[in-house]
Amino acid sequence: MPEPQPRALLLLPRPLEGFILEDQARDLLRAPGVVAADPPKVRYGAVARLPAPLRAFLSAVTAKRLLRAIDGELRAIVIFHPVQWPLARAVLDTVPQAELWYGRWDRYEMAYDASPKMRARLAELHEQAASRSALTFVVSGKLAEIELEAGREAQLVGLAADSFPAPDPGAAVVAVSLGHLGWRTDWALLRAIAERMPELVLLLVGAWHEDECSTDPDFAWCRAAPGLVWLGRRTDEEAARLILCADVGVLPFRVEPFNDAALPYRILKYARLGRHTVSPELAGVHTWDRAVTTCADADEFVAA
């Protein structure tokens, strides 16, 4: 039977999906033998506020539970915040041959939401963790300088944002739709345009009405599509600035008798800000022909 491989234990200050350093943590977890532990039921910050004896007791109990779940010899424990030091210390008390690795991405002891008393405690916990750390890695040159001034070394490790979406900025087209988002809106048309044009960013400025469209699968698709940005009702001043952010205005009305003869006011609003309108083939919009391009279907919308 093969020997269990050595382990490094990554203590996550938050669940991985909500951790600001998620990409760095995932990089570490790709290495052989690295395992992660979610935050304990009693949050790290709450434990850090406790008197030292109670803090040590709770940390020791949690450490025993963590170590029971690890298959293999623990070689390193990784923390990202000084409030994690009490638990890390309890683990190291049990497994003294393991190393502490300490990641520092901020000056936690200067946190805006910490009271003077808590700032002092964070500074103390940081000093203890940094002094014990065999490898301190920081995200900025300034943090490395601070450690050097304290007589300690730190490795500069750049941040990563690999999981953050990165649409091609050179290909992006930004459109805006101003006004009511409900019965009159042709959700099938918007869906077809978005499916054909993944580089589209459509700013939807106006109140949307779930009660009018809740059974429409195209509306549901549009609500979930990342390229459709639902901004809700905005003031005229805000809406004008949002129109300025767009390349073109869109009038996504259904081709129906109610809409056919109308002359939507938003066309004039787009035009006042130098933005052309792209619209379905509706008779009324031809009143302002010079400001509007009409399209028979989604393919023509994309071409326009």
C-alpha cells in the first residue's frame, strides 16, 4: 500500500469562491499534496477577539479536528491573515516539524473597520505569525519593505486575476436601451442578437417588470446573459451619461400594432447625445428617418 504523500494545509479565511485571493489559492491547490480547509464554524475574527486562554482552547479543539482529516504527514500550513494565527499556532504545537507559510496582501492591522483595541491585537498577531513564518509572501514591494524594516524577509509574489472575465476590448460593441422593459420588449430578438454577437454589451437602463415576462423563456435567458447589464431605473442625468458610454441606441420593441405607429421618445434622447438608433421595422420610427436604422431581423441588427 503506498505511503500517504506529504501535505500542505491551506487555511482559507473565507470559502474559496468568496476569497479575494481565490486565484492564488487555486494555484497553490494545483500543487501535489496541497489541501484546503474552509473557515471554522466560529469565525476567525470572532476567535481573535476572545481573551487569550479561550482563544487558545478553541483553536486547539479546531486543530485536532483538522489534523484528524489529513491523510499524510503535514509539512506546511498556509495562512493569509493574522486572525488565522491562533489556529495555525495550535496546529504547529501538535505538529512542530511543519512550517508556517504566511501570505500578506494588506496591512490588516490598519483596517478601517477595526477598533483601536482590535488594531493592536491584529498587530500583535501579525508580529507573532511573521516571526514564526518560514516563508512570508507579499503582494507589493511596500509590504516587502515593511517586513524588511522589521528584520524579516518576504518574497514578492504578484497578484493574479485569471478567473476575472476578460472580453476582448478591441471587439466590444456597447449599446444602450432606455426605458420600459416588459411587455413591449422583444426578448426573442434581444436573445438572438446576443447569441449572434457575443462581443455585445447592452446597457439596459430602465425598470424591468418580472410580472409581465415571468413565463417568457427568452426573458429568462436575457436576465442571465452576462452581456446584458441590467442597470434599473436611473435619473435623467444618470441615463444621459450612460448613453454617452454607448456606441449606439437600441429600440427593442416587438413588431405589433401597439408599437408600430408610435414614435418612441428615446430616439430623440439618443440623438441629442449623438447616438444613432437601431430599431425593428416599425412605421412610426420613420418620422425621424435620419436618426434611425431599421432592421428586419437579428442578422440585420448585428450588421447595423
